[in-house]
Amino acid sequence: MSFLLIRVDDRLLHGQVALGWGALLHPRIYLLADDRVAADAWELGAYRAMAPEGTRVECRGPAALGREWGGLPDREGTVVLFRGLSELALALEAGFEPGGAINLGGIHASPGSQEILPFLHLTREQSGILKTLLARGHDLFAQELPGGARYGSVRLGEILGGLRSQSGGEEAGGGGAGRKR
Amino acid sequence: MSTPGRVRAVLVTHGALGAELLKTAEMILGPLEGCSFISNSGKSLDELTAELGGELCADEPQVLFVDLIGGSCGHVCASVQRRFPRVLLATGVNLPMLLEFLHHRGRVPLQELKQRLLERGCDGIRCFGWDEERDG
């Protein structure tokens, strides 16, 4: 049985997730797969205080999720949120089985990152992780909001293949705007 | 119950909403002091948290106005309350709520101010006109 949605988003649970996807999917549980939140009761409390009415926020680290996902209740009503690609990769390494496509929903610009899509900025390390995940056959799609443009695994591979080296200030090729920060 | 002195306002919102709410409030009340805004546009959680932290003062009473409960703005504001205990967080900001705050800040005790924000933020919301049962 697959999860309702598995999403990589560096804001974790926020308006686009709670209202954009939430209005479509009607989740009962938001599961934050994040070590920072798992180690910080105040931070988790802040997410719980702001959670949409009728939903519950749970949290565990990515590695713990990889070990324990099979025993989680109500997976079909759960949206799983990862802060980044490294957290997703960690969970997959630990045994997490998505059971469906994984949504790349939002990674903001950071030092050294390139704009792959307007809502997706990747450093060289993050591009490497994404390429590895695609090469291993994981089903990924980039889409910010329901109804927005969807970029499947093949298209993502093409976009990544069009990127030039990120180390020498060269700009991205096909797919993204290639703005470097 | 003591009446707080100067109470600052920081509007933390999506897009340009906070800037426009403050601009509109100034059109109605005149120039405002002790008010600022932060937009979440294009910012990661860490960037938004850092910007908000730089805007707040540990020893001043402040009200954070947030547009959307459940959004990144609300989360960041709830999160920084750990470092800034004299911060009140008000979600669902609208123009009546903001005007009520600007009229009464520093004049009434905090508990009364909170109640006023809640009431004023809600009681300006009405629906008029078309009634399906009456008008078809």
C-alpha cells in the first residue's frame, strides 16, 4: 500500500502542501521525515500548532523511516515530507519503499546552486544524488502544485543531462533557466 | 494588568500582502511607526527565520501578523517564539485586524489587545446579497 504523497520540499509542511496538495488529497497525517525536527520538540510543536484542521503531524528521522515505514498506520492517508534529496536518499538506503512516484516540490536557491526549474535549485551534490536516484530506477517527478507543469523522470534526466559543470560558473543548458546563485 | 508601552508589528506574509496591508493602513491612518513586513517569496525556511530574527528585539513587546495558518510564515513565527518570548503571534491577518491593532496598541493591556484582534479580525467578515433560496 503506497503513501498518499511523498514530497521533497525544503519548507516541509507549508501553504502549498497544506492547502495546494492538501485540498486535493485530503491527508490525515503529515509525516516529517527529518532529523532536525525529530530532535527538536519545540520545532515539532510549531508544525503541530500550524497544522491544517483535522490532520496530525508526526515525525521521525529519514533512517528511522527507512526501517519502520512498513509498520506505519494509515499510509494511504499519509503525506511524507523530506527536507532535501539527501534525506530522501538516506531513507531509501535504509529500506524505505515509496510504492509510488516521488514528488520534487521545492528546493530553494542556495550558494552554488543552479535553477533547474523555477521551484527547483540544485547544487552539484544534489544533482548527483538526483542522477543516482534516477539511474537506480526510482520514479520521480517535479511538480510544484496540482495543476502545474509536471516533469517526469525522463524529462528530469534530460534536464540534468543538459547541465554543464557547476564549478566554473557556466550556465545550465536545457530545461531550466540556469540562473546561478 | 499592565498596559504595554510601544508594541511593534511585523507582518510576515506570502508575496506582497504584508507590504500592501501596511501601505493601505497608512492610507487610512497616516504614517506608521514601529511597523515592518517580511515576505516569504523565494526564501527557504532558514533564510526566512534569519530575516525574522534580525527584525525582532528581545526586550520589546511585538506582534507578528501572519496571513495563513499552516504556511511557512506561520511556522517560522511559531518557531522563533522560543527565542523571543515577548512576541504574540496572530494568524489570519486582515485589514480590520491590523487597524484595530494600530488603534489600540500601547493603550490597552495585552490580554484585551489579543481579544480585540480576534474579534475585529472576524466580525468584519460578512456575506451580503444573493440568497439561493430567496433569489433562485
